[in-house]
Amino acid sequence: MKQRIIIVGAGQSGARTAAALRKQGHQDDVILIGDEPELPYERPPLSKDMLSGTSTSGTTIFPHAYYAEHRIDLRMDTRVDSIDPAARQVVLADSSLLTYDHLVLATGVRARSIDIPGAGLEGVLTLRTRRDSTRLAARLTANARIVVLGGGFLGLEIAAAAVRQGCAVTVIESGPVLLGRILGGFLGTRLADLHRAHGVDIRTNARVTAIEGQGSVSAVLLEDGTAIAADTVVVAVGALANDELARNAGIECADGILVDAHTRTSAAGIHAVGDVARQRERWSLTLVRLESWENAELQAQTAARTLLGAPQPEDNAPWFWTDQYDQNIQILGGCEPGDTVVIRGDPATPSWCAFFVRNARLQGALLMNAGRERRIVRQIMNTRHAIDHDALGDASHPLKTFLQ
């Protein structure tokens, strides 16, 4: 019996799911639908290489010929309006119907907007698509005044790219510390110091009340009355899951489509992958939505294996990285308040690690310019072996001994 699989969302996770289905032996129809008029591409370069001028096109995942060669029916610039789970149909914007046997939702996320006066002025931008990145890159010129709203990873990567282009940069963060929800704010304090050392004006506990300008932006007004001059304002205050299709179809959602460990949603025959999927459980984390390159890759493989009945690989601690200036920062797992922080190496030097331990188990890791340690640290986390704090913090004690 033929099994038609439709994938809605032609980003990284959608394209990789289509490719994985073919690689793992699926011979029937695969339809990949995306609402952008471009070939599927990866998003990490949008806030890195493209803004720094080292790339002009981002990272296209496959050339156009790939889709024809692998019999993937790629439909670009096409929008899905609704899903009928009972009839197993999707309704396109032109009212045409497509019937599926299995449906994969890879609809991603969108930039969170701000509702303040002046948010619609020329020069107020967000960064989510290749087009967004191209528009922002054109404004990162020498001495341009760039104000970034939001001190998360995206905002800080934009700030670093703008500094490299000779801009004067201010980052405004409403919380008391950058990245307050990441590793308990431990990393944010250090990144604030890094950015300040490169000339970035970091302002925490700062709330924006308005964006001023006549037609185009000229300043950002803070709650305390301070006005910060700006030629461009980049809103980087987080993302919202594009889960409307699922919610309107009665599928369980919570700022993301709820899925099990095998990408299955609450509706029969429907899966979700990538940034839009909120996993009920992943490693030792619960109800987590992971916006990362690795998660998009791995969930695509998981969905394909589930659809084809193939065995699944072991669950590993999630991994994320960011490059800022000449610093490579890698994060594994997570942490909670009360976790013990163990430092390995000297934070005053370029390369060191911080570990987050709970009940003698390694829950999270921060690797500063220490990517060579990632593989073994991940193995330690996955084995769940008991950890001796003193030995973990002793750089002369080989990490591999924790696997014994």
C-alpha cells in the first residue's frame, strides 16, 4: 500500500526529514511545502556569516536538482491554510486539497514582536529569514548606531557581527543579567564582560517604552527617561512557535506542538519536528522546545525512523553552540537553581569549562573554547555516572576516568 508523506515547512528540519525518508528507503510520495520563495536553508548563518559579510546567501541545504533526483515534490512559496486530521487532508491557500497518509509539521518559529509606540518605524527590524538577514546586513555600516533589544544568544550574535562591521552597538536587556534562563545566568555575566570589552554598551534591568523617529527610527526611549540614539533597532526578544495549524486542528500545543520521544503528536498520523516541536521529555529535560541546529537535524532523523518503523538511536544530552568574536561557546544539557557549579580550568584564560552537578550527576556543561572536550563530556552526561566534585574540577584529572 502506498504511503504519501506530506511535510509542511521547508526549513532545515523539513528538508532533512524529506532527505532522511529517502535515505532510509521510503519509495512513495514525499511532498515538501514551504511558504518562502527560496530553497530550504539553514538559519545559524543568518546571524553569523551573513551579517559579518563572509557569506552572501546563507547555507542552502540541497541544490535544486537534489529534490528532483530524489523524487521530493518541493513546493516553494506555497502556504497551507488548514489541516483536517479526520480526512487526512491539508488545505492550501488556493483552496486545493492534498491528501496524506502521514503528515510532518516543521513550521518553525517567528520572531516575537513588541507592542510599543514606534515599533512600526522604518529601521526597526527582526531577524528570522534570509531576507531579514540581507536587510540588516545592509545597515551594518561603519559608525552606524545599532540598538539591539534583547540580550539572548540571537541578540548577542547580532551585536558581535555589528561590532565587526564598525558599528556603535547598544544591547538592552530587561532582566538583571544576560541569558538569565541559560545555566542560571552564569554564562550571561561572562558574556556581558566579553561584549563590553569589545565596546558594546550593555544595559540590564532596562525597559523600553517607545521607539522614536519621524518616519524612520532615531532613538530608543527607556523607562527611566534615557534616550539612546539609533539608526537601526533590532528586536531580538525571543520567538513564538508557528503552531497555529496544529492548534486549529485540535492538536495539543503549548507554545509549540507537543510531541513524544518519537515526534508523534496527539493526532494520529501527524508528527512535528524542529523549532516548533515541544518535547514532552528529552534526555532529563521535560516540556522543552529546542531551537538549535542539532535538534532540527536529529528530530528529522527520528521522525523518518518512526514513520518507517526503524530502530531509534539512544537519547543524548542536547547540544548548542554560539560563536561571538573569537570565542566559541558550547552548551550541553541544562541546569536548575541549586545545582552545584564546578569550574575546571581558569576562567581568566581563554579555555575553561563549567559543570553543573545535581545529586552527583552531571546535568549541564559550558565549554569556553574547549570544543575538544564536547564528545567525552556528553558521554559522561549520558552514562549518568556519579561524579566526584573535586576530581571534576581538577584539570589534571583526565575526564575519561569518569567513564570507568
